[in-house]
Amino acid sequence: MKLSPRFFKKWFSPLRRLYLFLKPAYWRLRTPSQKKFDIHLQYIFIGCCIGVLFVASIIPAANKLIYYSIEKKDTSVPSNKKESVSLIQEETSSQNLEKKPEKQLLFNIEPGKIKTISLALTKGETLSGLLKRADISMKEALQVSKALELVLDIRKLRPEQVFELYFSEDNSFYGLSLELRHGDLISVFKDVNGVFIPQAKEGKIVSEMVQVNGTINTSFAQAADDAGLPKAISLQVIRALDGEIDFRTDLKKGAPFSVIYEKKITETGREVGKSILQFVSLAANNKTYNRYYFVDAAGNPGFYNEYGESAPKTLMKRPLGRGRISSPFGIRRHPILKYQIHHSGTDFPAPLGTPIPAGGDGIIVQKGWNGAYGKYIKIKHTKTYSTAYGHMSRFNDDFHVGSFVKRGEIIGYVGSTGRSTGPHLHYEVIKNGKQVNPLKTYTIPKRSLKGTALTEFKEHALQINPDYQDPLLEISHTR
């Protein structure tokens, strides 16, 4: 905070005018004893303001004095960024450092004598806090932070960010490295002169297709877990076939399944981002369900069979499961307004923070505060159907207006915002612009890809699964 005559000149004059304008009217309303108290109060207020300004002006000077005393003890630390960059270039060229962070430590040190410790940032923790937790001296922690700031904004480090810390046999600190979310490698290491040098390397992210096959013995969840299928992909399989297969009753013992999903990995083999289901084949109801993930030209993702058709699905009647209904659709006495009024949806009471799934595949067209609804989301499923969700406590930040959501994906959490008497979900189904009873059955018809979209789908399906056969070609050959 820098105080200057311009600062006082800018704010003192308008505040003084406001004070002189309001003082006469206010003063006439006060008794003599009240006026005496007001004068004392003014003195106290002026004294507090002077104290605050004095502390605010002295703190930056104290910080500079501390940093100056630390830097004065270690003259090898660069005093500014220009000197740091030139020193980094000179040291890098003279030592001919290799790109991999592990090998940057080999300044007259044998690789086997280097100890590595992995630490992750906790919530609310800073880099200096992490280094203090690793018993790094304040002096070295300050030098490492300054070096890292040349290539990275350390204020934007996220919780759970993992740091690799390197030590010698006698526990001398040599440096650290970290891999960012997008695969970039950042490192800071001490050279032979004791100077910490930062380096940054742009990481490459590679997509990899993984195929998992298995057989159902007890349940699909157990079989998928036994086959090594990630739980996130298992949930995507269930959502892809939701509305077509009842995973509790339609699967038989010995039924085979095959899953292909895409994951993204960095050069070091670390998985980043969200893995996406690309293909599932599952035997149920005496037939095999094959579903391919495909994004059409409009950017809408979905799962299609071999013919390029999506299965018809119904909208959820009870997004929170088979729980109690506190207020059904129709005429009711409003618990707050205390008169008869039409209730445009169905209320499902649930504990605060209960996840709310989307009632069907669609695009979010409204998200935010909506009067008596409180925090509100509206999803458009087709030209005919939409669903709405009210009184949320908070939203899922992964979705925004224009985002495509799948049936069952979490869009928010139960709350009591807006005109509400307690935590619950207000759920609406809107048909042709008019609210209808959510407990009835509403079917979203299947979509069929045609023309160029169908051709692109077939090419995509063949890339995902080399065993894909065009069923239309097979029919033409048999004729």
C-alpha cells in the first residue's frame, strides 16, 4: 500500500464536503450529552484511522527489511529477474543439463545416492508451508519460491498438487519437481554453486484406447471390478445403457461384456483428465447390445447402435430415487403463502447436499438464481421436453449454460434456496412449454444419423472397434 499526497487529495476533499453537508441537520437532532459523546467518538475514530494508516505503511517497509537481510547473507541469490534469467542461461549452458528432472540433479552426485520424497499440497496450504513440512530451511524455501516464480504462478497451485523433493544421503536439499495437470514438467534444482535454477518443459498428452473384457458372475459392478475396469467407466456403461437394460434383473450368469475406453496420459505415464467410454458390448435379454460413443456435427455426444440409432429413453420420474414425496403435482395449500395454488412440479425431501442427477440427456439452457426457485437449472432434452430443478444449494461447476449432460450425471446438490421451508428438490417436467406431472412416463424418441453424419459414424466406429461390421452391408450381401 503506497500512501502519497495524491491519495489524500483524491479522497479527503469529497469526504470533507459530505461531512459538512450532513453535519448541520444531524447536529440539530442531538441533545447536549449526545453531542459530547459524538465529539469523543470522533476523536476515537480519527485515532483508529491514523493507527491503521501507520500500520499499513510500515508493513511493506518491514517486509523489504526482512528480505534484504536474508538476501544480504547469501549474495549468490540474484537480486532481480533480469539477473536471474541471465544467470539461468549461463548455468544451463555451462552444465549442459539434460531435460529429464531426475537427471538434472547429477552435479557430481551418484544417482543411487539421491533420496526422493513425494508430498502433496493440502487444502489452504502454500508452497512455503509444504517446504516447512519437509524441514526445508526458511532461506532455501525462499530461494526455491523465487526461482519457481520465474516459470510458474505459485499462487495458482491447486490442492493435491504433488511435489517430488530430492535430498542427498546427509539430507541436504537439492531441489524439487512437479508435473502440472496438462503434463507440463516444472523443476527447480541447486547447481554446484548453490544457486537454485528453474526449468520448464512442455509435456505431451497422448490418448490411449484401453479394452477390457469380462464375464458376469454375480453383478456387472463386481465383474467390472474383477476385470480391472475403473469405477468411473463402469458408471458410464450403466448410463449408456440406462433405460434399455435393468442391471439388477436382465443380466445372467456367464454373460460376456467388452468395454473400450479412452484415457489421456502424460509422458511420465500419469493419467490426466477424464476417461471417456467409447464402446460397450453387453449380452442381456437373449441379445447383444453394442453401443458406440459419437459426437455429431452439432457437438452433441451420444451412444448409438451399429445402425447409427440411439435408443429411445424415458425421463426420470424420481431423480433422487424412491424417496418420500412431500408435495405432489397439482393444487395444494402453499406452506409459506398459506393459500391454494397450483404446484408446478414434485417435491422430494432429502438431506442437504444430496447429489441431483439429470433426468435425461440434454443441453443446459438456464442456470442461476430464479426467484422463488432459488438456485435453478433447466435442461432441454428435445423440442418437446425439458426438465427443471429448483432450490439447489450449489451447482456442479463442470457444467454451464450450453453444456451437454447425460442422463444420471450430477448437475447440482439439494438445498433450500429461494421460497422453501427445508432442503428438498423441486422437480419439473415441461412438455411443449407447459408443466406436466413428472410421475407419468415421457419417452424421448430415438435419434437416427443420416447422410454425412451416418458415414462419419461408421468410420469412427471402425476406428474404435476394428471388429465393427456395417449391418446394412451384411443385409445387402445376404439378399
